[in-house]
Amino acid sequence: MPMLTGVTATAIVFYTATTAFYVSDLFGQFDRGTSLGRFAMWISVLLAAFAAFLTYQVEGVQVFVDTRTVFIGLVLLLSVGYLAVAKADRSLQMLGAFIAPVSAILMSAFLIMQYGEVRVGERITAALVAHIAFATAGLGAFALASCTAALYLLQERMIRERSFGPLFHRLPGLEDLDSLSLKFTIVGFVVFTVALVLGITWAARIDESVLMLRIYLSGGAWLVFAVVLYFRLRSGWRGTQAAWLTLIGTVSATAVLGIYVFT
Amino acid sequence: MDREVILIGLSHKTAPIEAREQLAIDEFNIVETLRDLCERSVIDEAVIISTCNRVELVASGSDSDRVVHRVFEYLSSLAGVDREWFERYTYVHRGDAAVRHLFKVSSSLDSLVVGEPQIVGQVKNAYDHSRRAGFTGPLLNRAFHHAFHVSKRVRNETAVAQNAVSISYAAVELARKVFGHLEGKRVLVVGAGEMGTLAVRHLLQAGADSVDIANRSQPRAQRLADDLGGVPYGLESLPALMEEADIVITSTGSQRYLIDQPLLKPLIARRKYRPILLIDIAVPRDIDPRCESLQNVYLFDVDDLDKVVQSNMRQRHAEAQKAERIVDEEVSALNRWISTTEAVPTIVLLREKLNEVKEAELERLVRSNRTLSRETVEITERLCNSLINKILHDPTISLREATEDDPAPLIRAVRSLFRLTDDDNDSNTPFSAKTPEPEPGR
């Protein structure tokens, strides 16, 4: 346990340092911030992966049954997803300024949370584990879409306010951000839909009203993204409104996760 | 006395254009000017950099006062000005200060527009002219190659040359911030103004796909279309063209708005909310400023473009401070090379002296022992060579290392101990022909 705590705390420190590097570069204070940030991000990912390994191997915690593993799963998805995107398109590296703090918060939640196994008695089935795994992956994709959307809103504001400082120069173009946010939303939506179907299948067998409430809430979050995607793909909706709706959708999905964890 | 770099010149910072044009030297007269300047052997090497913003002579010589005097004397007679004129407008840098100035010039840190890319090419041309005519030697060769290396470092390691500093290029920068990449983007230019045309050229160079030209006068539209490789239209086609366009640049002489909300609003949904960038370079403006309140419409006028340019200029000046640090580092690096090179003639002389001793002793040995076989003589010679190399190894290193601080005492001591003289030796100058010319770029 002390080792897991130590590794997790170190990962948090590295994610925080990563944030500081990216933010300092974003505001034109430290030119090498992005390259150092990327390096720190890699170390953070390795530490998070090691923490996940310790949780599973040493602590004997069942993956995607203990709610803590959801947090660490999200951290890994966000970080690795970001590193892949930044490698493919260097102009999107500044996303790290959003991904790193979110990862630091999730790692902190992992650290401070008590053991929180899903209270489902003996009814842990493959469908449940798959449901939680898919929901985590979907939420990870939505979080990436939201970080990209937040970057879009920031850059839009810079352009509208004619604020042509370092931030304007370092942030990517609006259309690139919009299109990336859409891609993440599509991936997240597909994965989240699978999670929802698995969850409904499992909950129907359990027949517990409290579980059905959670499913309805998840359905609500799913609906927000369904609306976003419908208008984006059907009517060509994009820009500020799409970015705000993506953020709202992710907040809803995160709220569902919160309800799962804390009730 | 050791040679040093001396730089005499005037620039936009010290002299008005009237003074600069008085001293400007035509490209075709540069070689002749260099020949005249170097004929009295006061100046050993010289390069003249003459651009619209500066006229500078970079020279090397053993007596910098005489070099300066010679340059003032020659140039004042050439330009028909007196010494007072020179003192008012020109600057003289010697040694480190001269090298630092040369590095700053070639890195565009001393330019009117900091970071402009032309200056390094102009310095390269000036150096090339002089080198081909035989007016450069090891010192200036090294200094100029080092200057090009500094320029490259500054360009790669700082953002001094990044971001637009012209109104027309600012349009490209804004387009990149709206669209990210310009590949496949369609440009519509309304009017045939010069600035608008220039902006379109930059957009096409940056990857924009196609151009439509809408103009009141069809023949002018046709001419511009031929020039830019676009398609000409009349102004009545504006709504249809705007439905397809991603970037619209207007620069007409119209006294009323050509594009307003009633025209643009119905297009938004028809365009499937694709962003549209409107750049209005015209004064009075061609686009109603209220258009910007529409969704996914980004409108910039000439003042906005100027703001981009001003902001970029400020950033370039901030980056120039980082570049100055690179310049300082490289001045030190060049100094180290110069110091090390000062020991070379002494090392060469020392080796030659020992070789002479070896030759004489071998000759004496052969003369006194006629029975010695050829093989024995060769073995003895190899032994001598090996001894010389081993004996000289440590003194050579000591001489090279000592020169990084103050070379003179040790060099003098070695010369005195071994009674080394410069007679009949072309390596008597610190920068002899035995010093190889540096590789380009370093």
C-alpha cells in the first residue's frame, strides 16, 4: 500500500509539473515548456501505468470492479490519447495544457478515494466488467473531446477579441480543433453506447431500482452527445455551440460517474 | 601585433538615407573599391556589405588605427565628404565588438525589420564577391562562416523570424488560425487592389487551392485572373461565390458596403456553418462590421491586420534578446578559435626546428658511418620521428590550451627557449595559409 501511494503521489507531482511546463509555454514564458512537458507527460504515464499494475497485481484489486481503477483507466486513456494526437499533429501539442491537469485531478481522486468496490453483492459478471470498461473508455474520449473544445473556445476568444499575443500564436487553428473534437466525440459516443447497452442488459437481470436510476442518468448523458452528433453530422453544426454542447455532455457523463462512485 | 577584425560603417540606425546613398557602393564597383583599399597593405582582408540600409566594411589588419585611417581617407575621397561627416554618421568596431556586430547583422538583429530573411543572403553575396576576388583570408573566412552559422542558429533556436510582419502576410496568419491548414481552401478576392492581390499570392503560396476574382470591371478581373491563375466574375456573382469561398479578401474603392448581414445571413446555413474568413483591406470598408456577430464568421479590417503585425514585431524584439545571448556565445567561440590559432605558427616553427636537427644529425651519422645499411638508416629516422612526436606532444597541447587565456607569454617563452625565428617561413602570421578555411556553415 505505501508503495502504491508513493507511486501515485509521484505521478501527481509529474502531472502537475507537466501542466506547469505546458501553461508556461502557452503564455510565452518558457519556450522549452512544450518539449519538457511532453517528456514529463511520458514519465507521468509510466508512473500511472505502474500504479495501475500495483493496484491489480499487488493489491489484488479487480480491474473495472473497484471504482478506483476507473479513474486510473481514464488517466491512462487521456494521456496516451493525447500523446498519440500530439505525435500525429504537432500543432495540437498545446492540448497537454488541459489534459495534464485533468489527469492530475483524476490521479488525486484515485489517491484519496477509499476502497470503493461496486456494491453488487455476488453479481459481478463479465457484462458488468465490460460495461465499466467501455464506459471508462467512452468517458476518456469525451474528456479528450472536451479538452479540445475548451481549446477551441479559448482560441475563438483570442481571435474575436483581437488578442494576438503568445497564446494566439501557440494555439492551433479553429477548424483543426473543431474537427478533432468531433472525431473524439464520435469515438466516445460509439464506445459509450456499447457501455450503455451492456449496462442495461446487466441491470435488467439484477432488477434493482437504484441501478435503473443510474442507467437513466447515463442515458441522459448519452442523449446530449446524440444531439450534438446529430446536428453536427446532419446540419453541419460546428464552432462555438458545438464546443459548448460537448463540454455540457462531458460534464453530464462525469456527473454520472460521480453518482456511480459516491452513491 | 596580432591581426583583428575591424568594422567601419553606417546604417539606418546612425545615418539618414541621404548619407547612406552618398556612401553606397554599387555591386559592380565593389571589387575595384576593395582593390584600392587593400593596395597599401594596411588592410589584409576586406569585405564590403552595401545594402539599402547599411554600408559596412569588414576588414582585418595588424594596426587597427591605420586601417581606420586608411578607410576614412579612401572613402571620404570616394564620397566627397570630410572627416567630420564620417564621425557624425559612422561607427567603428574593433575585435570582439566588430565580430559581434557582424554576427548581429547576418542574423538580422540589426535590421530595420528584425528577423527579415534577406540580409543573410546579402551578407553571403558580399562575402562571396570578396572571396572570389581574393580579398579574404583565414580570419575573415572564419568570421563570415561563423556569422552564417550564427544566423542559422538564431533562426532555428529563436522565433525571431517567425510570424508575419507585413499586412499582406498577416492575412495568411489569420487564415491559419481560423482553418489550421490552408490546403483545399477556396479564396475569393473582391476588387483588384494591390494589397489584396499580394495577400492572395501569399495565401496561394501557403497552400490555398483556388481563386475566384470578382470585380466591377471585367477586363481587370480577367487580367488578375490570368495573373493569379483564377476565374474572373462580375460583382453580381458575389452571393453565389461567397457560398463556396472559405476566405474572402476585399479591396475595392466602393463607397458603400458590398457585403452586409442581409447578404451573408442566408448563406450561413447554406454553407453548412463552415467558417468564413473575411478580410477587408479597403478604406472605406467593403464589409459591414456587424457581419462579425454572425456565427462562424470572422471579419478583420486593415486595423486588425496592423494589430497582428505590431504584436508580431513586439514578439520579434523579445526574441531578439534571446538571439543576443546566442551571439555572445558564438563571439566567445570564435575568440577561442582565434586564440588557438595564434599558437599554430610557433608549433609549426618548433616542429620544423626539431626536424632540421633530425635531418642534420642523420646526415652526420650517414657520413661518419658509411657501412650503415639503408634499412638501419630508415629505422633510425623512424625512431627520430617518433621521439620528436612524443617530445612535442605535451608542449603542443600546453600551447593550445594556454592560448585560451593569454597566449603571448608562453609563446614568447617557447620562441625564446628554442630560438625560433620567423625568417623564411610563411607561417609567421597567426592566420597563415596553413590554417584551413572552415567548412561552410561553421
